[in-house]
Amino acid sequence: MTHTEKLKLVMVAGESSGDQLAAVLLQGAQSHYTQVQSAGIVGTAMQAQGAQQWWPAQSLAVRGYFEPIKHLPRILKMRNELIQQTLSMHPHVFIGIDAPDFNLGVEAKLRAQGLPTMHYVSPSVWAWRAGRIEKIRRAVDHMLLIFPFEQQIYNDARIPATYVGHPFAQQIPLIAQTEQAKQSLGIDAGAFALALLPGSRASEIQYNAPNFFKAAQLMAQRIGTSKPVECMVPIAHANLRPQLLNIQQTHAPNLTIRWLDGQARTVMEAADATIVASGTASLEVALYKKPSIISYQTSWLSAKIYPYVALQPWIGLPNILMRSHFIPEVLQDEATPLGLADALSNEVERYAKDASVYAQLMHMHHSLIADTPNLCVQAIEQTLHTTRARVV
């Protein structure tokens, strides 16, 4: 059903994954409304759907316990300006996409001013800081959930929420077309394609990339005796290229890397094996159902604090969904070049010998598929109805 009225949205996406999620929501809105006006903290995928960029999504790309402190003055200034611009625009709904430390505070202030608020991607209250559910209750009129197990959590808390599926599960093919992906990247079909995804933030890359690259050198030495090895690194943002090149030249000067601007999913699909930093990309890699390991390194203090606040024994999204250490997590002090290379070698062997590994990942993939664009729009309409927002 198409609405003849206009829908005005202010949206905040904090990084590339949130940008992609928001773009899917905008696609759904455009199929139901004759005119959609959107603006906010926006990435390239949202811009492609017509969103006006007040600030780029990368403006919020900071991670860790202590790393964001130096960015605090800039972020506070941006938050205050965002709130004022949003109130001046008079949107029907404000939608924060992920980035809960930033978005929940903005949502609470806007909701107090009478503006309907939604949040897309629940903070991981099931992983750490469970008390945030009360902050969510104060800030959000409706939560959009991307994992099926979260619906019960919000039902129990009596916070309006809708499981909308995970858009990536819809976008990523159930069966990877590995040879076609290799061909599109110019990789020989007989080569062993090794993908390295050390993160999409400068801070993540600084911690993860050195040992990722050194581990790739070890893998190339092991596999290169039987077949050529092609090492691929997708670069999330052009401004990260100098940093990545410098790390490669400093820590793995003998490693030949095929650098690719964007094209992360093509790289994942072409890969025969992958080392990926913990985060959204680890789920994307798992949906391609290839041998992979999840790794993460961070500051010493952040690493020491995390075990005391974690509510789950896993950090990788695929493992949280599957409730097991299904994909190896090689973290912090264990994430040495040898530790990473050994773990990935073991996974390559496991996938070759055990067909049930692929079957279990296929089951997970099916569990995440839903009609995301339409479910998002239905939730927006429900929020507009329940908050009695007036269409302007």
C-alpha cells in the first residue's frame, strides 16, 4: 500500500554497517510513501537513497572504553547541533541506527520534546550492561530488532519492539558464488583466496592489522607450496588506505596484498578463508559459509575490563546466535601471527572434513531472513499511530 503523504525522517548512522541498515529502511519507506525526506548523520548508502548528509557517518566511528574520550568535545558539539537541526526540521520520526552511546541520549532529549523516536539495532543488553534497558525505555518509542532472540527480551520489558530480520541475510546469497566472485576480482580460479578484514575504524586497524598481515604471511608460506595464494584486503574508507599500507610495509613487507576499495562482500564471497575482526563483518563472513576465524585486539585497559562486564562467553555475532564457540575467537594476547594462522588452518581442515559445519551455518542464515523493508515501515506506521504524530 502506497501512502500519498510525505514522510520526513531524521536518521543517525554511526558507521558503514548502520549506513547499510538505514538504506534498506529507506528503500522500504520509498515503496510505501510518495515522498520521503531524510537527513542526518548519513553514509554513502543512505545518500544513494536520497538522504541529506548533515554529517558523514564516519563522524561517530570511535570504539573502546577510553578511545572516545579525546573525541568527546567534538561529539558533544555535534550532538547539540543535531538536536537543534532535528527540532527545526520537524520530522515525523527520529531513527537512531545502532551507535547507542550517542543515539540513546539524543533520542531521550528529542522524545522529551514530543518527537517520536525509534532505534534500529538493539544495544547488546544480552551481552553486557543489561541495565541499559531502562535507558532504552526512557529514550525509545519503538525498537527495531535484527536478531530473533531479542524479541522476548523486549516483550518481557514491555517495550514496543519488532523483529525485522537481518537485512544482510536477505542480501547475501544462500549459496556463495565463489568462482564468479574470484573472476570479478581477477583472481585465478585455482588460487587460494585469503581475505583479511581488520576493521573499519582507524583504532581497530591499528590494533588488528599488524598480526592479521603477519598471519597471512604464514598462511601464504604454508599453502603456497601447493597453490598460489591471493591475499585480499577491502578498504572500508579511502582515508584508511595510507594507514593500512604503512602497517603492511612495516609489519609484513614481503606480503603481496590486493587492495580493494570497498567491495567487502565480493571479497568475502571470493574468499576461501577469512580472518575478520569482531563486529558486524563477522556475521557477514559467516553467512558466506567459508572457513573463518574471529579476532580482536584492543587497548590493555579495555581488554581487562571487558570480562567483568560481559554477559556472554562469546564476542562474535555468529557465535552469540548459535550459542556456541562455533567459529573460533582468537583474542588479545592469543591473537599472535602463529595463533591466528594455526586457528585458520584448523578451520580450513574442519570445513573440508565435516559437512555439518556448512549445514549449521545455512540454518543460521535462514533464521535471519525476513521482509525487512516492509517490517520497518510497518513499525514506523505503528509508532506514528501510537504517538499520534501529526502528518505535516
